[in-house]
Amino acid sequence: MSTDSSLQLQPIQTWWPGSTLPLLISGPCSAETEEQVMATARRLRATGNVHVLRAGLWKPRTRPDSFEGVGERGLQWLLAARDETGLPVTTEVATAGHVEQCLRAGVDMLWIGARTTVNPFSVQEIADALKGVNIPVLVKNPLNADLQLWMGALERINRVGITRIAAIHRGFSFYGEKRYRNRPLWEIPIALKAMWPNLPIFCDPSHICGRRDLLTDVAQQAMDLGMCGLMLESHITPDQAWSDASQQITPEALGQLIRSLQLRSAVPDPQKHTQLGILRREIDKYDEEIIRLIAQRMLVSERVGEYKAEHYMQPFDVERWNEIRETRSRWARDLDLSEDFIRHYLEQLHNESIRRQTIVMNERNKPTQHSDLSSHT
């Protein structure tokens, strides 16, 4: 066992000795019938790529009339599939009752879904039900892009003695998103990995994409970022699935997807990659220059704040902000830069500029200095 910051972690390679990375967890979004679970398990096993069979038994649905899962009786279907195929089995738990039923049945692994991760009370209830056992537990990111909330859920599970623990990146709800079901926001799992380098992180392209045609690209991005495995939904007849039909693929299509992925070395040998070191030093030079320019820009923003304070102007000018977004986006297009990247960059830069202007303006316009504002109107 190794200690990684505040987490006590058992390396994922020891979870199931003999399994090779990346680990692949697959199966239907929902267990629908015993025949469906068994047929899916057999065909996934035949691909030779799947390490763990998954199926949802308790489904936290948005609307009450949606299919909410078969519940506890589906546990016996999973166990029967395990007996026949040899694949360990896993399902989602959202309450202490779910945990207790799974432990009694002998399920091999549990995962906590995004709708549960968002609630610390629910996570703690699950953690308390897990005391005394060291079953592997995977924790999906919360619905919203809150790194601290995700970390807190992992810590709660770890602190009751679960050392076989991993995170699952399944994307984040984002109002107005059109391309993805849940925006990837790769910077969030990257930040989590930076905080806890030894924490295994899986990716769930099914819930990020919400549609089959995007799965391969997102799965490849996850592999390029060094994630330890994937959770992908597979169904024998995806279009007839009782839940999330558009994001599921057949076991055969899953096998083809996995075989298409390219696995790359995460830590190159410096003796063999001297050119990489040269390029990284060049990036360092540009980063230093960019940071110096940002610092100079902030000094100008403070001078803008002084001017606005002197003339009793508001710090936020919507017309100026719209002009900045429009012109900088055009500059980005002309230079083949991602407009989405530039938009995020500008938002952060603008927020910091307004913050600095506000500090300057508050300092200049203290009530003790200008107690009678009517004299300046």
C-alpha cells in the first residue's frame, strides 16, 4: 500500500492480479432482463478486451415515470453472468441500502454516480455502510464542475478504510452545451491527477458523449491523458435499450473501438527524447513571456480603474466586453486557435481585470474621502 497525500491507495494493478492496463469496464446502462445481461456478458467476454461487467440496477432518473431499474433482483443476474464468464461485476449504489444488498450478494466492485457525489450527506451514508470492507469503489465526478466536491467524496470513502479507490471522469453538465451530453472539461480530471498523482482515474466516454459517433475520439483523449481505463456502455440491441439508447454500442463495436485506440508512453526516457526536452524549454520560454505580458496588462487595468474611480464610472462596461470578445475571437480564428479556448482564457483574464479595477476604485472612493456623492453628480 502506498500513501498519496491524504489518500491511502492500493495500486490498481493489484486489484485483479494479471489484468493489464488500461482496464475496461463495460455492460448495459441498465440491467433489463436476465437474458439481456447474460447475452451481453457472453459477447463482451468474447471480445477479449473487457475486464469488468457493469450494469445499473438502481437508476436515478430525472423524471418519475422513467425506467428506474430492476433493483435487487438484478444482482442474481450479474452473479450468474460472473459465474459463466469469469468477469467481475459492478453496479452503481446511491444509498446505504444499496451497499448492504450488494455486499450480501458478493458484488465485486461498486461505483457512486454523479447525482450522488454531489451530495456529501449521501456519500457519507454510503461510506459508513462500507466500514469494515475493502471492496473497490469508483467515484464519478459530481454533475457540476466542482473539484473540491469530487475530492471530498473520494476522501470520505477512503477514510472508512477503502484503499482500492478510483475516480471516474464522466463530464459535467453545462447549460447550452450542444456537442456533448456532458462537457469533458479535461482540466478538472487533470487537476485531480495533479493533486493525487497515484489516484487511478477512469473515463466514461458514454456519459460525456451521449452519442455513439463521438465515443472513439473521447476514449482516445482519455488514453492520451494517461487515464487507467474506460467505462463504456454496451448493449446487445442498443437502439432498443430501456435507458440511454443513443450512447450504447454493441459488444462487437466496443471491441473494435478498443482495438483502434493508440496507447502512448506517459514518461519518455530522456536519453531517447532529447528533442522533447528542447521543445519543452522553448514552451517554458513562451510561458514566461506570456505571464510577464499578463502582469503588464494587469497594471494597465489598474490604471483603468483609477480613471474610472476619478470619473465615477462602473468597473464593468458591457459594450467594451462585447468588443473584446468579438475582436479577440476574430484574431484567434485568423491564427487557427480554438475559439472555445480563447473564450475561456478571455473570461478568466477579464474577471481578474475587473477584480483589480474594483480594488483600485474602492480604495480611491472610500466614503471618508467622498462622503457627499451628490456633489459629484
